Amino acid sequence: MRMDYYCAAKFTDLQVHVQARSLYNCCRAYPERVDLDWLESNPGKLFHTETMVSDRKLMLENKSCQSCHHGCYKYEEQGLPSMRRLHKGQPKINDPYASLKNIQIILSTDCNLKCVYCGPEFSSTWQKEIQQKGDYILDGQSITGDNWSKLWSKMKQKSRTTESKFFKMLLKEIKLAEDIKEISLLGGEPLLNNQLLDIIDHAQNKEISITTGLGVNDKRLHSFLDKIKGNKIKFLVSGEATNKYFDFIRYGVTWLDFAKRIDMITKEGHEVQFISTASNISAFDFHNFYNKYSDQHQIEINVLSERPFLLPHVLDEKSKDVCRKNLDGLGSKANEVLSFLDKEPSDIDRKNLGNYLKQLSRRRNISLTFLPNHFLQWCGFDITN
Ligand code: SF4
Ligand code: SF4
């Protein structure tokens, strides 16, 4: 099969990890480290590093680049969905020096939650769990405190000077990049970070969105909403299931608190859009989430890439039939989830899923009885009826 390697996001989107001083072009691509000296002598070039420009040139010659192989191509080669599908149909950009349109900023990995498909590289609470209880041992997919999370913790211990120097440079870059349309603030949990308000102050007339799991207490959320009065901010809220499914997937915040906080935000007049991560666990309950929120809020489907054993197709046939019945007729977003179910699961993914759920329920002391018996049996639980 001949691949079309072009992706518009390479020419418009940049993700910046402030704490780790890394640049991702785009969010799914492999990162590069910011050279502060280079940036100091090349102001306004944050989106035009040597690597980014050469990757764009490769794309325009319809050649694979390493950073996108990591982010998308390798999944597509296995017949899996990738984030690239969201950028299909956008007008083609032929200039490798095109100007930045969308910047996503990760301020830190501080987060109070341990979402089921997250990990120590993204959430400080996940990091703590791995430090205290050890790695999750899985076949080829272990979740460890190595690599990124160790790098992240090292960054935290470094003097704050470098981080704040980069933060100041970033604020300047935002000012210089006049064509930026949207600034997206990500985490960890951005609502825990005080630098959030600095960025909102520097955003001038640009659109601002905050991606949140709402893992903050009501008092902090209330005070934040007070401070941003007069700004129109879009909240991109992570959520895809209700009740016990929600509590399990978004471990650290309860469904009731989540629903209450959504009301707090909408009452202040801010737009709420949901980012629903399609997984095998959420596939059982996505229809309930959809029925609750789809009338009033937009719902976008996010595709997992880091945990193959949690992908929606890693289900037994009976579970797939249940999910298909629940999702049938709900509309285009449900159809997206439905289309992910068809692929056959591999035996390794099935076993890893069972082992992951066993280790996770043991260390977090969670009962899995809310999941269907046939599903648990299929992935290796000893269920006696
Ligand atoms: S191909 Fe994937 S990783 Fe590369 S820019 Fe597009 S969406 Fe991002
Ligand atoms: S809220 Fe975000 S960063 Fe925190 S655990 Fe969940 S997915 Fe990870």
C-alpha cells in the first residue's frame, strides 16, 4: 500500500512541554529539546527549528519522517487508527516555514488523577504510585518509572531558573507569533498551575482552551472561575463514561463531583466540549455519557496510542455485541467508536489487559464487578458464578 505521508498538523500545530523544555510538532510526534541559547538568538523561531523544517520538507516530498512515524504512521501500518485522521481534508500547506496557528502548552505534569490510560510520564500522581508500589509488569508493555518519567522528575529537581527562563521566552514567542489562532493549555492538570493565569493574560485576542480532567477541588475551581471573569475560555473536558465506569477510568475524581463541576463552568458562560477517549472499558458505557451530554455539548473522540491493550477492539465477541447494540443509532461520534471495534484483538493484548486490570485493581483496591463476567473471564480472571 502506498502511503500519503502529508499531514496538515505538521504545518500548523506545536505542543510545548514547559517543565521538560520539549517541543512536539505535533502533539503525537516524537519531541525535541529546546535549545535556549539558539532560541534566544533566534526570537520568533520556536516553530521553525531545524528538525521541524526538515520534517516538513520530507512530508512535502511524500516521505516518512521519524517524529510522525512514532506518532501516527506506525499505528496506521498495523491497521490501527491514528490522530492524523482528524487533520485530513484541511487545505494543503506547501511552505515548510508556515506560521504557527495552534499552540498547546503543557505547564507541568502535576495532576491529582490516575486515569486508567494515563501514566507516570503525564501525571505526578501516577509517578507516585509507581515509586511507591513498583512498575506494572506486562508483556512488552510494562508501565515503568523509567525514561520519560525519570526525566520529568529530574527536571522538577533542577533549579527553577531554567524553567522560568524558558517560560518567559515562551510568553515572548506567543507575542511574536501573530498568526496564532488558538492557545490550548494542557497538563497534567492545568487548573493546578498558577502560571495558567500568566498565559491567559498574555493571550491578547487569541482563543484559549483548557484541557482538564477536573481533578481540582470545588474551592480552587470556583476561585479560578472568578479570576477569569470577562475572558471567554473553552474548557475541553476529558470524560467518556458515567458512574462506576467513570470512577474507574478517571481515578481520583468521582462522577458526581465531575458532573457538578461541569455545571459550575457552564453556569459561568464558558463553553464545555468533551474529549472522550475511546477504549475497551469506556466502550461499555460511552452511550450513557453521550446521552447525558451530547444535546448541549460537542463531543470529540480521542484515540489511544500508548496502551495497545486498552484499545476498543481488545474485547471478547460478546462484549463487542453488547457495545454495538448500545452504540447503534447514536450518531457519528458513536459510529467512530463502533468502527474501532472490528479489528481482531491479539493474544498478547488480551493477556496484557487481564494482567493490567489485575495489578491495577489490587494496588488501588478497586472491585471490578461492574465489568461483565464474560469480559473478565475472557481476559483471564477466574470467575465462579
Ligand atoms: S502525522 Fe500524526 S504525529 Fe505527525 S503531525 Fe500529523 S497528527 Fe501529528
Ligand atoms: S487528568 Fe490527564 S494528566 Fe491527569 S491522569 Fe488523567 S489523563 Fe493523565
